[in-house]
Amino acid sequence: MTNDELIARQAKENAELRDELSLLKERIASAKKVLYCIGGPLNDNKLCYSNEQLSTFFSISEALEGSSSANH
């Protein structure tokens, strides 16, 4: 493989990874909107989730934020 081929392959992979990262960021933002929107469990809890359920939602939120305590 020549240097030009390697550079082209890496540039293509880099572009694909940027696209994937952008899509994942959009999905994270969408999930966070569900958690924090009006009526969302981590906003005003109009759906009356239990404390156990809220704890799960909080763990999901931490995972989306990349918080280390989400791994516990």
C-alpha cells in the first residue's frame, strides 16, 4: 500500500467517524430531552415514576453525560 492510499483510507475513515460521532451526539441530545422535558422524569415527574424508576433514569442521564458514577 502506498502512502497516498494509506492517507486516502485514513481520511475516509476519519470522515466516517466524524459522521458517526455527530449522529451519536444528536441521539444523546434527543435522549436527554426526553429525560428533562416538561413532564419528563428528571424535571417535574408528571408521570409519577417511583424513586426506584427515577434512580434508573438518573443513571441513564449520568451515562449520557459520561459521568463515572453511572458505572456503579
